[in-house]
Amino acid sequence: MILRKYMALIGIGSAKIDLILENEIYMPGELVKGYFLVKGGTIEQQLKRIECDLVMTMDNNEEKDEEVIDSVTIFTSKLIESDTTNQVPFTFRLPESMHPALSASYRFKSRLSFKQGVESLDHDVIQILAESV
């Protein structure tokens, strides 16, 4: 049991997060709906918060620039039991100012932060369409 606890502290067998979205293609200003799927690891872990950033990546030939457009944080002290699955609802209003661009891509970057242990990360790419005229 002690070995499993220390392995979870360094990220092996710790709880995982997966953002499940209803769609992958959105319009500027649209409401994004889904849920965080939190899967317990080999031991129980005390959750501190769930963070989710909307990130824009610009591909400028030789380098990629990342910009966090907006963030959502859910503070919690929920105990994630080992080998369990939990769902946490997710809604996010995309900014009206978002526009599709050939050199830009958008993604949600989700993180589980624990009282002890390594953060769990997830990335979900979305596509932004131009508004119809």
C-alpha cells in the first residue's frame, strides 16, 4: 500500500481527467457543454481543484506562441476514491471575438490538482468556424 501511495505521488497510478465535449466544432460566442470525467487511480486522492484553460496556439513558421484566452477553475475538496469514475459538469461560453485563422488552433487544457501528488493533464482540440452572413 505504501508503494502505491508513493507511486501515485509521482504520477504513476494517480487519478486522471478527461474533458468530454458534446461537439468539436463551434461558432464564436457559442456555449460549450460537456463534463470532466475523473477516473480514480490506484489509491484515494484528495482533489483541490479542476482548472481548464482555453488556449490559442499561433503557428508562426519557426515557433509556436500560446495564449490563454480564458480560464475556469472549480475549487473542491472531493476525495477521489481508487478505481471510481466521477463526472463534473462543464459549461463555457466562447468569446464573441474568437475568429478562425489558418495559423491558429484552439484547445481546452484541463488539469486536476491534488492535495498531494502530480497534476493530471488533458488536451482537447476544438475548431472555430466563421460566422455565417
